[in-house]
Amino acid sequence: MPLTSKDSASSTVLSVKSVSVNYGAIEAVRNISFDVKRGEILTLIGANGAGKTTILRAISGLVPLKQGTIEYNNEVISGVPAYKLASKGISHAPEGRGIFLNLSVEENLDLGAWSCKDKSTYAADLEHGFSLFPRLKERRKQNAGTLSGGEQQMLAIARALMAQPKCLLLDEPSLGLAPQIIEKIFEIIVKINQEGMTVVLVEQNALQALGIAHTGLVLETGNIVLSGKASDLARSEKVREAYLG
């Protein structure tokens, strides 16, 4: 049943517990803990280098943990390979999009569906992606490398949705895009959330992110320094001075 309220989230779907991540001698994330409720949008904001992308990469199994555990639907997923997490319902649209530029739009979407357990829904999943992003349907046979930056971002999100996720990790979906395209991307994030998708959003545009999120975390140098309802954080003087301008 589609969600219709920003207050409709209930049970915990994702739990990050005392997680630290190192890159060599550099501690990128320090003893981070937070929960993500089913059906909510949680946004992580903070300056470059705060650890936001590292947290998403840790959740999706792309970087190992130094300490701590991550649970998804009450199952410990720490150390589970990324490809297996995709089959469990976690999809990651990474910073920089990560699409295959030499493949067509449709071929990129095909690859997104490789982990689907129910292949009988492929056609419906493809049409759902095209309904969210009509430009992709118009360009389905074009090489992804010929798309604009905004269209490539649309493709990255649509490809992630082809895996039939229950939890979608979005890393900087507005990066480098024109304002009107950013507005469209955010409208789509709200729409898929209203359809029931849990979203963890890392976003440089803090004000817009807090405007669509249910809850937020503010990070500084690998630590959570503020957390709470997104609407409260957007009104916080400390947050506005540091991140919103």
C-alpha cells in the first residue's frame, strides 16, 4: 500500500550499530549508530569528507567495517558481498552514477535486473522505470554515453530500481545537475517513497534533502553531531549556518 504521509514509517528496516570504517590509517567513520524506519526517507548531510558516502558504501557491502555491525530486516549483513545484498533488497545508486557508457539505456537497465528473483515481472519493472523517467523510454536504444548528465542520473536510479529493492541508497543524485533537473529528480524520490520504498539519501543540497526527508543525520569528520526530524534540522540555527547558508 503506498505511503501518503511523512509520518507513516514504523518498524526498523536498517540498523547501523557502532560502525567504524578506515581507509588505511584514515578513520573515515567513527562509531556511527542509527536506524532507518521502513518506508521513510533518511538523509545524511554534511561537508565533503564527513563520511556520508562511506556509510552508504558500508551498508551496501562495498567497504569492510573496522568494527560494528549492520542489520537489514533483523539479519546481520556485515561482511555480506554487495551482489548478495542486491538480491536481499538493497540497491545502491552511487555517486558518479556508475552507468555503462558504451551500452544502451535498455542494456543498462537489463543489467540492473540481473539479481531479480522474479524474472516474470521484468517487463512491468521496465515500464515502471520508463513511467518515472519518460526520457529514458525515448532514448532506450541510445548509448548511455550520449545522454545528458541529468538523463544519466535518471538511468542510474532507474537501473537501481530494476533490482526490485525495498531499500534504495542514493548518493548525491543532484550533483552537477541544472536546477530544473534537480527538482525532477527530487520529485521522483518522493514518488518512489510514496510507493513504499525506504530511501537513504546522501545529498550536497542539504535544504532540498531535508525538505523531502522524514529524518536526518548531520555528520562532521566521521561523527554524527546532530540527528532528528528533518523539519527540525532544517529550522536549526546551527544546521542553517553550517550547511544551508
